[in-house]
Amino acid sequence: MEQKEFAKHLRCNMTESENKLWRHLRAHRLNGEKFRRQQPIGPYVVDFVHFGARLIVEADGGQHNDSPHDEKRDAWLRGQGFKVMRFWNNEIMSNLDGVLATVLAAATESPLSPAPSPARGEG
């Protein structure tokens, strides 16, 4: 299945916890921060992404427990400049306010400014 078709399939078949989290992310209840769902990035499809904050949020079930595939995937995504956050499905279902507060804090963190470059006449 082509990656875009796979992402579309995932959007139509979200888990209960993904749907619950998406209802809040989609409604911009996090100070207007914009998220996309089931978004292809490189060879992967991520659950939720905020491109401006370079933040990926994953809703995971038990199949992700200590998964070597997830470790490889997260390392690749971090290499592309993304921060990856993972929340267990039961955490989303039982502590949504806590999950949203954690996501909001990560989405609104100020990225560090790059060091001045003497080669470009800075600093």
C-alpha cells in the first residue's frame, strides 16, 4: 500500500484513544497550536505532528512496549529535528488533561537560537 493511502487508511481507522486526543488537538484547544493527524514523514506515518514546533505525538498500545522498530523510527525522526512524545492509550483515556498539558508545554517551548556564526559576520 502506498504511503499516502496508508495514512488515509489510518485516519479512517483511528483507535479510541487517538480519536479522543485528536478531538482536542483538532479543536485548537492548546492555545491555537496546529496539529495534523496520521501524517507521512519520510518513510513513516506519525499519529500527530505540529510542524511549527517540530513535535510528534504518538498514542501507543501494548504492541509498542520496548519495540526495536519504534526505537529506530524515533531515532530517525529525531535526526530530522523532531521531538517525539509517546503516551500510552490508557494514559490518554484516564488522564487526558495531563497529556494535553504536557503536549502544550512541548509545543510552546522556545527553541534555542543557533549560535552566532563568525563566518556569516555574526557575533
